[in-house]
Amino acid sequence: MQAASAEAPFSSAEYLFEVKWDGLRCMLVRDQAGDVHLKDRGLHDITADVPEVVAAAKRVPPGSVIDGELVATDMEGRPDYPRLRQRLAGGARMRNEIPTAYLAFDALYLEGRPAATSSSPTTSRRTASSCSRRASSAGSRASSPSTDRAPTCLASAARSG
């Protein structure tokens, strides 16, 4: 689901609020054979460019599809899109200079079964996608949405730059 703008920050149990990571939206697939594939919005395969994400994604159960975002950060840990573009242009050979992380937003399939159904709310699918990785690692993390802290999160993000 795409983000939507609002005129001012607000809190509501009907919405999920999360940080804008300024990365590249991607689909992470771990097929039934256990192979990992990472595709951007244009369905370009970027798997070979991010071996650290592929290694972390081995914790995702086979038969899973996870929606998320590929991110690179600056030296202070802030998302840095130009740095991500530089990394993708340089590919895997730049993994030590510009590491990336995959931030999971939503589990669409888990272990070959649809996770995204009209009866499975996004919050429960996010919990499942987070648990499916067993723990965060250097290459994969779950994005942490909030329903009631949007103004506080916005102020914190503004202070961080």
C-alpha cells in the first residue's frame, strides 16, 4: 500500500504511521526451493547486488513473499537515497562500503499460504512477517508502524534530520 499525505500530523487507530525510509520499494521472495529473489517495482532483479540481504533472507520460510524497502544509510544512520543508488550502481562489490538493509512492511505469503486476505489485518501480517525472521539481523528488519504516536514520531524524525 502506498503512503498518503495529510495536511497535519494526527493519531488514529484506523491508520498505521511509520517512518519514510527513503529507499527502494522491493518484493522479497523466498521460493519453495529456498532461493531468494529481490525485485524492484519495475520487476528488475536486484538479487545479485545485495548479497547481505539475500543472506539475511535465508531466515524467511520458503514459500514466502515479503513487501518492503531496500535502504542504505549515511554515517549517522539516516536513510540516504543517493547512497543507495550509488550502491546499486556499484553492485555487490560495494557491500562493505555501502551496506544495505531490507525493511519488511508486510507479509503477502508465508510458507506458501496467502497471508494477505480480507480477514487478516495488516497488523497481524506484520507481526507474522517480523516473527518469520526470528530476529532482526544486519540485512533484514521489520518496519515498526504505530497507530497512536504520529505527532511524536514526526517530531523525533525532524530532530534527527
